[in-house]
Amino acid sequence: MKITAKLKKAIQLHASEIYPNECCGVIVNDEYLRCRNISELKDQFEIHHEDLARAEDLGEIQAYVHSHPNASAQASELDLIQIELHEKPWVICAYP
């Protein structure tokens, strides 16, 4: 999957608005859909089930997205496990 300039801008804007918490969302039909992060842990994310259902109603999820505040875009050990389980690409945005 190619991350277009439009997708990158939308993801970075979301990350900046949620900072210092992790933002999360999905890409469906080549559009970034913001989702609510309901994780109680500041350095993790969990997509709200209603947001995930809404996204799935719009089409197939192409990728999962989240930010790493004050960190690199390298996948954490937990990210790697989740990537394997979901069998979908993940986009990680390092912010700022």
C-alpha cells in the first residue's frame, strides 16, 4: 500500500491534535479514518469497537494506523505481535 501525501498529512494532523497520547485510525478506501483510542495506557492504543465497526461498514480495512509520541516509527514488540495477528499493514507515525 502506498502512503500518499494526503494520507500522510491527515495522519500527522491527527497525531498532532492527540499528542502527547497515541492517535489511532484505519485506512479504508484510500482514506484515513480517525478512531478513538480507548486504551488506559498512555503508550498504547486500542481502537474503540464502534469506530472499527463504522470503518468496516465503509469497506475493507487496508491498514491500521497509530502514532508513537516522542519515539521512532519503529514497531514495538507488541506492535509486531499485533501486525502478525491482524495480517494487515500497519502505519506508525513518529510525532513530533
